Amino acid sequence: MLELLGGIHIGPLFLPYRLVGLILAVLAGAWAMRRGPWTDPEARTPRDQSVDEVALTAYWNAAIAGLVGYRFAGLILTPAAWWNEPGRALFSAPPSGSVWVAGAAAGAVLILTALRQRLSIQALLDRLVPSLLLSGAFYSFFALDVGSITNLPWGIPLGDTSRHPVNIYRALLLITAFFIVWLAVSRQRTHSVPPSSIRSVRPTGLAIFLLGAALLTAGYADSPGPLYLGLRPDQWASVALLAIGALSINRVQKPSSVHKP
């Protein structure tokens, strides 16, 4: 089995598998944003630019910011190491918590680019959030996360025990969620809306709902932890995603905008 705790050495440069997974996740997300059924060639921004192209530009800007943030997160998380040995810090694996720094940097750049280009946040999210399900699947595969003890044959041996490969479960659930959203949006695009209908599936809401379901399900194989009303804090966060997704899964259209045959 691939040793996911290691990485790839290219001369003096060390690329941890988590970073490799992050790069592949960025590429997968870009493919999904360009090829997914949520694209609309006729959609335009107030500046008369293609919404799809502007959204993809915002995504790439955010991806670059995220990768830079991940690589140099140590300047914030472990500043002493960078001050004392900057060369070693540059070529070593980023410290724990770097993914959160990368996410914050990417999110800030994403919002700023959307505002600057006068792109609707909802239009951006309807293209971005479903695509991130595929990105999350790629990243989860490379980000080793072992859970509780198991006797199943695919358990990861650690010491005298075998543990659930929670990251693999999470990756499989996320890629399943991605294709469910893909099929749901594709079916909606290929069927005309009945005259009496004023509701349609919102890609963002469905993606968030399925993200919560995937994380909650994979969480049951994770290591035990403190429980609050029967669930761990991360599971409660998944329940919150389920609720947010359920509340925003439908888009209410104005009767005048409903297609008439």
C-alpha cells in the first residue's frame, strides 16, 4: 500500500503527499468547473463577460493563493523555524494547520476577485461548491487519516492493530456526492421546467447537503473522542452542513422567469 505519510523527493525539494494531493485537487476542481453541467455559456456579468470564464479566473487566483499559503504557512504557524533556518524550513514539510492557512488565503482571494469582477457570489458558488466535492475527494485520498480499530481486510496496520482508512472512505463518499450533483443538475438542464413549477435544484445547496452527509458518514469510522449529545464536534459540524444544505437546496424562481413552452 502507498505510504501516505511520506512524500516525493525531487533533488533537495520535498513534496509531501498531502501537497501532491492538494495540487491534483486543484486541477480536478478546475476541470469540474469547466466541464460540469452547471456551466452556462450565455450567462454574462454586468461587465458583459462570461460568468463561467470569470468564475474560473477567480478559482485559479484562489488556487494559487492557497498553494502559496500552504507552502509558506510556517511563517505564521512556526515563525521561529523560518527565522532560524529559512532554507531548511522552505524545503521541509509544512507544519500542521497549513491547510487552514491555505483555505483562508484562497477564500479571501476568491471573494476579492469576484467582487472586483462584479460576479454574483451565488453564480460563483453554484459553479465552485460542486466542483470542490471532486477536489476534496482527490485531496482526501492522499491525506492519510486513520480511525478506530477494525478487523476488516482493508484496515491500515499500525503497530499491533489495524485501523479504518477514514480518508479513503471520505474520498469515495465525496466522489459519489460529486456525481450525484452532476446527474441532478444535468437532468434538470435537459428537462424543460413545467409551467406550474417555480422551484429547481440549486447546485450549491445540494452539494453542501451531500458534503455534510459524506463527512458525517465517514466520521463514524474515525477515532473515538469526547461526545456532546451523542456526537463529536466534527460530526455536529457535519450536521450543520446538512441543515444548511437542506434549507438552500431549492431555488425559488419568479413565475415570470419560468420557461413557457
